[in-house]
Amino acid sequence: MHDRTRFTHAARCTALALTLAIATAVPAAAREPAVDAVRLALQQPKAEAAVAAAERAVAAHPKSADAWYYAGQAYGKMAMQVGMLSKPGWASKTRDAFQKAAQLNPDHLGAREGLVQFYSMAPGFMGGGKDKAAAEIASLAQRNPAAGHYLRGATLEGDAAERELRAAVKLAPDEARYRRTLVATLERNKRLSDALSVLDAGLARAPDEPRLLYMLGRHAAMHGQRADEGLAALDRVITRGSALPDDVPLAGAHWRRGQLREKRGQKAEALADYRRAVALNPGLDDAKKDAARLGAR
């Protein structure tokens, strides 16, 4: 879900760091406590705690793909926060961690996605290259054709991206991550009715899927469509709390619910949601602005 435009060197490094700091879910039941500590630390604004937790996790579980994957997330977050001279070193550590995760578990979608994004966005002197991204996608596609279409679509824009993502959804209709990315692509291309159709088809198959419920609420808050359904969907997401997958932001759900509540004139409830969003994620600046604006009235 990232803009892929032409970057200056500095902007490319920053955009790369942002991309590598985005988490893909790992089932909570499969995580060791030391690995889960990295996930929790990643929710804090500063990267230092996540990096320290990551070093402990990979030392304790050197053969855990999840440990190395979350280490890559921590290093990517650090790359986002350090100065330009230090970004290449942290970006390289991110790549190396994702590579290690993929070596340990070739089917680890998060690690593969991190590598594809790295190779697609990193300048050549940092080890990037479109050919490397294509090779990574081809390697995964041999094992998992749907995942190959998904990752290929994630590197493209417009109609080309939509074709690949639709192919992924067709091959794996119950994989919510593929469907969610297709919905976001359609929204970005102003295809709102098509986005809702894709969401509805997914929710018909899996009515309790939190990624799709979140996307319905997000869509309602952003585009003003089906507000009542969106609010109900976010209620269901928020009720799950800590049981949510990593890639469903509880803070984001509170923020989006606050927006919908504010539009309904429920200012006290909206303010409570904005403040809860900030408490969960102090780096969510838009929620901070909404809380400050509504709180000042």
C-alpha cells in the first residue's frame, strides 16, 4: 500500500525505511515470548527498545524465522529514525534479517515481502535492484503461485497491480491479506464501488475476518459510504483487542471509529476514541490532531 514514485536518494532511503517497518501478521499462538516482546516493543514510538528486544530474540532463538522477521522490522524502524548517514547500515541489517528469516522458512510471506520491497526501493549501492525483486517473487511463486501474484502486484500500480492482485485473490480467496491489498489499490484508483464489492465478497466467505472488518470501517471513515456498517465493523474489531493479528491496528480502529462517531455528532465518544488511539500508538499524529481539535471545543 505504498506510493511507488521516483525518489531522490534521501527520499528513497526514508521511504524504504518506512516500508520495511510495516508488519505482516504472525499468528500469536506461534510466537515465543522473546519474539512476542519484539512485536510489543515495535508498538512504541522509539526503535531502541525494539532493536534491543530483537537482539535478545535472535540470540535465544537463532533458528526461528519469526525472530529474524521481527528483528528485520525492528531494524527497519531504526532505519526510519536515524540520520541519513546511518540509514544504509540499518537498512542492510533489515535486509539481512529478512533473508535469514526466508532461509529458515521459505514460505514466510512477511520476510519475502520485506525482501521484495527492499530490492524494489533500495538504491543499487545498498543492494537493491529490480532484478533481485523479480527473482525473489519468482522463487516464491514456484512454491506459492498466489503469493507470487500478490507480491508482484504490490510492486506495481494501476491496472497492472489490480490484475496481479485479482489473480492472487482468485487463487486464494480466503487469504485476507491479498484481498485487503486489492481493496486498497482499488480505493487508491478511485474505484470505490469495486473496492466494496471485493470487501463484500470476502466478508461473505469470512464474516469475522478482522482485516476485512477493519477495511470496511476504514472505508466508511475515509469515503463516507455505509457508515453504519463501518461503525459496527470497527466495534467488532475493537472488541477483539489484543487478540487481533499484528497487521490490524487497534489504534487505527479507535481512530477511525472516532471519525465516524464525530460525524454522527457523538463528540464525547469520538474524543474518547481519539485519546485511546493515541494511548495505544503515540506516533499516530492524525489521531493526536483530532483529539486536540475536538478537545479544544
